[in-house]
Amino acid sequence: MGRRSSKPFWARDYKKAAYNRQYYRRKKAEQRLSGIVGIAIIFGGIFIFSHFDGNHSSKFSSEASSLVHPAVAESSGGLEAFGHYNPDFDCHVDHSKDSIATMLCENSSAAKHELIFDQTYYALRQIVGKTGWKALKQQAISDDNALKACIDPSAHGEETPKADPDCYISKMAEITNKYKTKLSGAPLEEANRDINEHIKLQQQLINLGYMPAGSVADGVYGESTRAAIIKWQKNTGDHNPTGFLSDDDATKLMTSSAAVHVTSKSKPEYTSPVTPTHAQESRKSFLWMIILAVLVMVFIFFRHKVRKNKYEATWDLIRTEIYTQKKNLQIAITQKLTSDAYGTVDVTKWAKEINYFINTRISPIISPRIQDEKRRDKLRVAAGCLIEQLASEPLEASTSTTVYRSNPTIFDPRMDPFDYEQYCALLLKNAGWDAQATKQSGDQGADVIAQKEGMKIVVQCKLYSGTVGNAAVQQVYTAKTYQGAQAAIVVTNSTFSAPAREAAATTGVYLIHHAQLVDTADKIFRHFKYS
């Protein structure tokens, strides 16, 4: 339900005080323990009572009562026409120092798009579960930086700068679409639903009594709403409740009526005399039941402990793999995220790259260790969030504040282009290659020529601030033929244009970041030597 903080909702995980992590775990353990002990005491009491009451016959009868859901006579009248949208925090609190929060409280359209993002964010939050909330929140905080561009920088003095609602709506739409790429099935159907219908479905859960009276349909599907959906799904015969409202569920829910209290008494199944038993034997039986209950409790505890330890160990392996590949992921994101002529960032290739990395590097870690599909999905989503977080960090570069002098042994974007060629040659030399920077020696496009055990590669080095075009590919391909080399590489500190990648795919030229030079050269050498 609605939140009281003025921070954007993706920069925090809304939890009522009674549902913080430690409290929730403690209460869950207490409920499990009290449930097991309570059942043991009830059965033990019945057993003792039946044995001591030897002068009477016992009759067993059953009474079935359906779940009670008090219905509201009329649904909320405001659901038919949404004239104004409010953000998911309290606008009555002073937000005068927060440009974004102030704008959301004043602009209904911007608030509506925040609620639309809520749909996707809370669907993803339900998928990752409590173990993935922290990583998801960190990713959302990182994405929040894009909204800073919507704040007017021209404000002076103590005046709070204004936020542009149109800019906010555009940025929120980009973030929402980015998060939707992580959803499928019922979660995606829920996220794609019209926000008005989304709110109506929440109101219907309130009307049917699945949520507490006085609850507000604000469009935020938090923990209480998810619990209500699961309860409704169970009551409608769903044997695998997910907590998500698919399109079919939405239709069924809107046509549902309030449950009516029904009580029916069945006939006694049987009546039989009970043979009196000695009190000591009854106490012994009760003791055995207590021991059995304790053993069951211990079994459940250790099974949970083993699963938890296995889950955490798997996550540690996933983290290690992602951190090991951090540099390659940082390079990949710079190459896969592209902008069109209008400045819109295309995340399609980057999303595919993440899915490829998860399928080839993360899933092989998860599959043999975790059998539960829901836990597998949580780990994959958490891995995706960590990949986004680490890949978004900038590559390490020189931070010297003194007057800069180009040094071929240390990379710096400001270095002399020829020193950059020498830098690339030194990388190969240190890895066991006989590599030389050619400078101006009729090399026909080869800046570095490297040889190792009869194999030769030519390298063209591009120290760029922009993208490297296909001319570099053509030049190094010509140099490969001229030098009689087995492979050609274009190395840069930047990224490559689409035409350059197309030309490389045709000619077989390798296009890489200089951080990948040694690994790529060694890979080419192994292929040449052992093929």
C-alpha cells in the first residue's frame, strides 16, 4: 500500500515496521514452532482424554465451514473515472526541498507514470523475493541517476530547482521498459495492464474481503496485496498460486462475488467403544507424541538450514563468477548500449548480452545445486541485477592530478597515440609475444606486429573518444594480407560503429577493447597451434 517517505520508491524497499527482515524471520520461526507444538499438544490431549474416559463411547463428527469474506455492498465510486493520480508517497508531508517529489505531487500525469513503473518494479520484486530485494534496490538507485537530467540547473540561491514532468515521464518510460525485459508470463501481463484496471483489481480484492477493511487501492502491489492474491487464488481452486494476476486471473477476479459463510454438518462417521487404558500407558503415549513432534520440528529446521546454506553457497559462487568477469562486462555494456539520432538509448543488445551471460555462465552454476525452480529464478534475477550494477561502474583509468606526461607503460585516455601503440605492444610483450610498434615504416595499416612460434598477427590501435569506423577494419585487413599474418585485430579504448562490426564479420577481423588484447591474442595462438 502507500508509503510515507518522500524518496522515489525504487530508491528504497517499502516495508512496514512490523515486517522488517529480522522481525519477519523471527515471527515465521515462532509460528512454525508454535504450530508444531500446538498440534502435538492437541493430539496428545485427545489421546489422553480418550484413554481416561473409559466409561463412555466417543463419537466423531465433522463440520465443514467455508472461508468467510465479508463483501462491501458497493465498490468504490472513484474507480470508474480516474481524474487525478497521486504518487506512492504522502504529499501532505513537506517536500519543498525535493524537486522530483514536489513535481509528482503537483503533476497527475507524472504521478501516473510513477505508478506504471510501480507495476513492473513490484512484479520484479515479487519474483526475486526477500533475498533479492537489496540488489534490486541498488539497481533502482543506479537507474535513478537518469532523473537528475530532468531538474532545471538554472535555479539560483536557496530556490529549489524545478523538475520537468515531460522529461520525467520519458525517463520513467525508458526505465520501465528496461525492467520489463526481465519479466515474462503472468508477471509481464500484470506489468503491461492498464494502470486503471490495475487499481480496480486491487479495489476488488478489498471489496471481496481479501484485504483489511479500510485498505486503499493505490496501485502498489506490496506484500499485503500479494498475500491477498495468493489467498484468492487458493480459494478459486488454483493449486499453484503465484501471487501474480494474469489476464485470465484478472477477468475471473472482476467477475467474482463475495464468499458466503456456509456451515454444514456431516453425519458421524462411526461410533465405537473405547477400551480403558492404564494412566501410565497414556502418559507414555503422550510423551512419545511430544518426542515425535520435536523430531519433526528438528527435521524441518535442519532441512531449512541445509537449503538456506546451499542457496547462499550458490549465490557466493555466482557473485565470484560475476566479479571475475567484471572487466569484460564493463566493456560489453559500452559496446552494446547504443543511442539513436534522438538520444534514446537502445538496451536491446545489452539485455540479450545479459541473458546470454546468465544462460552460459550462471545457469550452469545454479542448475546442479538448486532444484526448486522458484529459487532458481530468484538467483537469476539477482544475478542480472548484480551484472547491471557492476557493468555500470566505469573502467579504471589514471587519476593523476599532476601535469600529464604520456607514458607508454600506463594507459590514460590523454596519452599520445603512438604511446598507445607502444602500450599495446608492451601488453603483448609481457605475455610472451615478440611485438613491435611499427610507427611510420610502410606497414600498410599495421600499428603493431606480433609473432610467436611461427604465427604472426597484425594490430591496429585506435585511441578514440568517439566510435571506431569501418575504415580501420579495411586497413588492418589489408595489412594482414601484406604482412602474411594469420590474424588481424583492431584495438581501441572506445567502441565500434555498426558498419565496423559488419565489416569485421565479413573479413574475420577481431574488434576488441585493449583490456582484451592479451586474451584474444592467446586464443588466436591456441587455435593456430592446435587446429
